[in-house]
Amino acid sequence: MSASNTKVNLLDFSHEAMKEWFASTGEKPFRATQVIKWLHQMGVDDVAQMTNLSKPLRAFLQENAEIRAPEIVMAQQSADGTCKWVLRLADGNAIETVFIPEEDRGTLCVSSQVGCALDCTFCSTARQGFNRNLTVAEIIGQLWIAKRTLQQDPKGERAVTNVVMMGMGEPLLNFEPVVSALRLMLDDNAYGLSRRRVTVSTSGVLPAMSRLADTLDVSLAVSLHAPNDELRNRLVPLNRKYPIKDLLAACQSFLDKKDTQRKHITWEYVMLDGVNDTEQHARELATLLQGIPSKINLIPFNPFPDTRYQRSSNNRIYRFRDILQDSGYTVMTRKTRGDDIDAACGQLAGEVNDRSRREIHFARIEQGH
Ligand code: SAH
């Protein structure tokens, strides 16, 4: 093993974990806070730059720790300003992170796993299969890299104000590392993002949703995509394990938690032509969500090679939206951003060393086996 493999990675530490580690080496907790600030507020990549630390502490860190983020192997910018970074991990896998600049905000779409195990039929990440969970350093490293890169941008003024855990993977199936990374996003000594601007998106992993409700005050988005179990079972296979009725109950208790700022659930609904986008579906959805404070995000389907689905026409999307709006819901139709660089929702693929052999499975299906 080379020396660098035995060093701890400072990006793997939550603020709390850093305090504990420092305590175990006889350092004061405020030293941990200083290091967290250097790493995440200032974005330094070298302990030598942490000038307010004592010399012995700096020497100790140089000896025993390193600052290792994923490596940018490709940066692409879309005509609409969306940036996609392909990041190479130490084991050779690649993941993707997307930055979406808008007038009043800059949203970073962060990945939580290498690939995804959930197998939603309309998502290209699912096609790649699943390899492994990301570490804290690999999750927070995406924000660390984005912040440093955007700071260096000569056009300037672009900052990450919002994070959505809507990249590759199911964040709630990688619970602890995701929560540690989220804590750093919210921590005033690190990124200081408001809890309303940090969103976990899930396909509905119910036990982890209730754990999250008790653990951390962040916003929740749920990938619903269908107004009944029969259809959702086909689009989001996880629904067979956790059906809609239980999902809605879990969402309600998420909102009911005391002492939180949670006001609503954001529902994501991908618009698939002729599959889930009829007026009847819209009415069924309006009835289903009655009583739950909701915002509904309609996402025009983003195609990828060999998919069996097509995007709903704008007219169908408008009709669907109008029915929901007439029933009193706030509805956003997500603009398709970055699709010229395959950075749009469901197009993130990275390069996954698939261990679930899903590519083979799909190849067999396509050959009629
Ligand atoms: N696993 C989590 C996080 C991924 S989020 C979740 O399911 O919520 C990515 C969002 O984009 C989800 O709402 C997902 O359903 C949606 N999506 C996936 N494939 C898509 C596609 N091809 N076009 C549009 N949206 C898609």
C-alpha cells in the first residue's frame, strides 16, 4: 500500500467527526472548526495554507491526512449555461455532477451512488446498473469542486445557492454518508446553505424517510411519476415494496415533525407520452394528493439511447398542469436544461463498473431472451 492510501481524507469528516478525531489526538474542538472552515468555506486543497493552525498541528495533518476530492476528467458547458462535470473516483468509477445557473439561484445536482440499484424504467442511470455507495468525501467533494471551479470562472458571480440530491443514485439507500454531507452543506462553518435550499430526492425508501425526518431538517422531493400502484409498480419497481398509500403516510409524518421548517413535499412527475400523462391521470393525481401540502414538478421526459419512452407533447403537459392548477396545486414545469450535453434529469450515466450485471440483463431482454 502506498503512503497516501494510509492517510485519512479530510473531506470525509463531518464537523462533529472532525471534533472527535481532534479530541482523540488531544486537540481542542475549535481547531476542528478552523480546519472545516479552511476546507469548505475557503476551499483550500493544502494543509500548508491553513495558516492559523499551530505548526505542530499542521505537521501532524501533513503527516497523517490528505485532501482528496474526485478528479474532474471532463467539464462541459451547455448552450443554456448548465455545466456538467464528469468526476473520476479513486477506484476508476466515474460520476456526474451538474450545475444549473438561473437568474435568482444556482443549483447543484449531486450524485449519491455510483449508478443506481432501483431500476426505474425511464431512467438512464438505472441502465448503468449499480456499483457502490459514495463516501462523504465523494459526495461533499462534488460541492467542494463546484464551488472552487465557479469561483475561478472569469464571468464570476455564479455561486451554488441550492443543492438537490438528484444526481445518480438513491440518496436514502446511502444514508449515513449522505446525512454527513448534508450536515456540512447546512453548517455555517462550511457551506451555510439554508435548509429550504437543500433537497433530498427519493423514490420512496420508507424506513429511511422516517429516519431522515428524525435526523435532519431538509426539504424532501419524492419521485412519484404515477397516480396509482398499478402504473407506479411498472415505472418505479420500488413501489411493489412500498406502495403509494404508505408513501403518502410517510410524507405526511415527515411534514408533521415538530420544530422543523417543512412546509410541503415536492412531487416529481416525469411526463411520458401516452403512459402517465392523460387528463384522467391528472385528475387521479389531484385527488390522491388532496390534503398534503404539495408542490408538483412536471419533468418532461429526457430521452436516452434505446429507451422505449417518448416525451409528452407540450400541449399534453400544459393540459396536465392546468388540471392540477385548477385543483389548487402549485405546479412547475421543469425546463429541460443541459440536454445538449446529456446533463438533464435521468441522463446522468457516468461510467459505472456495473456489478449488478444490468447491462447484460438489458442486452438479453433486447435480444428477446
Ligand atoms: N433516486 C432519487 C434521486 C434521483 S433524482 C429519486 O428517484 O428521486 C432524478 C430525478 O429525475 C427523479 O425524479 C427521476 O425520476 C427523474 N428522472 C429519471 N430519469 C428521467 C428521464 N429520463 N427524464 C426526466 N426525468 C427523469
